[in-house]
Amino acid sequence: MIDYKLIGKRIKESRKSMKLTQENISEILKVSPEYISRIETGATKLNLEMLVKISNILNISPAYLLTGTNTKSNDYLTPEINELLKNCSPSKIKAVSKMIKIIVDL
């Protein structure tokens, strides 16, 4: 299930980090600022075309807007790995550590 509120939150955070207003975005997309507001609050579902247009304006990947994962970052898998390790026994964590050391030393 797509969480439009979470997507909207990511759009809003990215927009603000670029010091853009809803009006700036709406002018570029030729839509109303109210429409951008509804997207950012999750009140309006956006289609794939609009998602891509917004991601291009904000210079972020559509994948980030959908998943919250920045695959361009070197450590984007760290939270997922940490989450997986939380459910492991100490012996499994030790085995994983040994495998990582083997791979790193290649």
C-alpha cells in the first residue's frame, strides 16, 4: 500500500531543504499551490508522472520519495542491516561479522 502522507512529508522536507516554496513548485508545474499543499499533506494522490516531475525539480530520485531510501548514499543499506541484526542471536551476529570480514578483505 502506498503511503501518500509519507511521500508528501518527504516532498515537503526536500522542498524546504532547497529553500523552495509551494508557490515555486506550483509555478514550475503549472498547478495551484493548493494542489502542492494537498500532495504534501497526503490529501491528494499523485500519479507517477507528477512524482517524477516533482523529484526532478527537487533533484531527488522517485525511489527516495516512495521508499525513503537514498540509493546514491554509500550507507543507504545500514538501517536495513541494523534492523535485520536486531532479530539475530549473538551467534548469528558473530557469523555475520565473520562473513563481512571475509568480504572486506577480498
